[in-house]
Amino acid sequence: MARLGDSFFVSAVTNSIDCVAVLDAEGRLLFMNEAGRRLLEVEDVALFEGRPWMALWPTQSRENLLVATASARGGTIRLQADRPARGRVLKSWEITIAPLHDAGGALAALLWTAREITDQVRAQQILARTTAVARSAGRIAGVGGWEYDCLTGEVVFCAELGEMLGAPSERPMLRETAGLLWTEADRDRFSEAMDASMASGERLEFEGLVQAKSGVRRIKVLAEPEMVAGGCRRVRGVSQDVTAWREAMDRLKASERQARAARAGASAGARAGEPKQRRAVGGRQG
């Protein structure tokens, strides 16, 4: 590295596409490269040279940056900070602060490197929001996904399904262990249905009772096997708690049966009274 000379490092800093700044030990700006001037939208760097670097950062980010800068005197620090750009558009930055020492080992300056990560941060925020929406929808609808890996024999539940069934979602379970969630009457039925689906490659549709943390629940399962080279590699599915829906349907059917029975009874009573009415009418005519 020594053979490269100082000009090599100056060139590397000057031509970097990231913001690179050098501060003195007190946090005053000594140097900022052209990319930094452009990214931070600084018209004239000379106006800020010798001034506190924090003047270029908003109040809401300043405290964390001051703490990080002080800590960087003892070693490299990494953090994230936001800074408004023109048009009040908030941009996010990944910042690295590292100490620079002189030949005697004393702290001479601090090297700041800032890379804009606005798009990555926004993508992470959108992903977090959509994930939260999906989880909320899953909890409301009583729906959760799962996957069975045929090679490892392990089943993984999503967080919503794990919460619904009272089963762990943070670690895989063996298929045999997951199968114990079904009540004894449905345990073998589900296992046979899974085996048939994996052998044929056809969709699995199953409904049965599970011993969940909230009690016995009726669960409907839909799953698709993924076939590779003629064999099943994995099965991905969704399970829905249909207990309330099934109970409502059962009540509806019971009400319909009662209504039909009542109508039949009324009709039978009406027919039984018809001969008496006819005889009474015939008697009056005589």
C-alpha cells in the first residue's frame, strides 16, 4: 500500500461516488469531495470549511450524529441518519465514521463516508407495511400459511398460523410433531391425504379438527405440492379456521330443518281437517 503514495488515496477520495468528508478532532469540516457537495446540495463548500460539520445536518439527526462522532474517536462507528433535500424530500444515509491517526498514533482527524440509501430504506418500509397488512388480514380471517420440506421432513408455520394453533413459528417442526396438532380422529386422515397429494401432484383439500390453544377448532386446508423430476420436493399450503363459519352453517341448516318440519306439520294438520269441513258442509245441505 505504501507504494501507491498519497496521490492515490487523494484520487480515491476525490473520485468516490459517495460523500466523503474529513473533520478535525473537534468535528469541524476540513475537506469534502465533489460527490459530497453534490449529494448534500452544498453550493459552496468553502462557506462551511472550518465550521462544525453538524451545521449541515438537521436538528432531529444531530444528537445521534454528535454521539457517534464522539464515539468514533475510539473506533469506527456506523449509523443511519435522515436529512431533508431540496423540496423537503427526506433522504436516508448510511454513515461510517472512522478515526485517522498521525504517524505517532494520535488522533489527527475523522473520516466521514455517507452513502444515500433512500430507495433501500423506502423499500424496507414498504415491505414492513405490506407484511403488517398481510399479517393483520391473516389474523382477522383466521388464515395462515405453511410449508413442508420433503427432504428434511420439516414443517414451517408462518407467525399467524403459529399464533392461531399455539404452535412455534420461529423454528421448524418435524411432520410427525406437527401432525399431533390434529385430533386423534383426524390425524391419520390428514397424513393419508398429504401422502396422496405428494404422490399424485394434485391439490390437497382437507377439513378436520385441531387441538389449538383456544380449544378444538375446525381447520380447512388447501395445499399445492411442488413436483420436481417426478417427485414431490415441497408442499406449500394455507390453513383457515372455519369453526365459526361451520357453526353458523350448522345453525342455518338446523333452522331450515325446523322450518321444513313446521311447514310439514301445518300442512298435515290442514289436510287432516279437510274431511271434517266437507262433512259439516254436507250436513247443512241435508
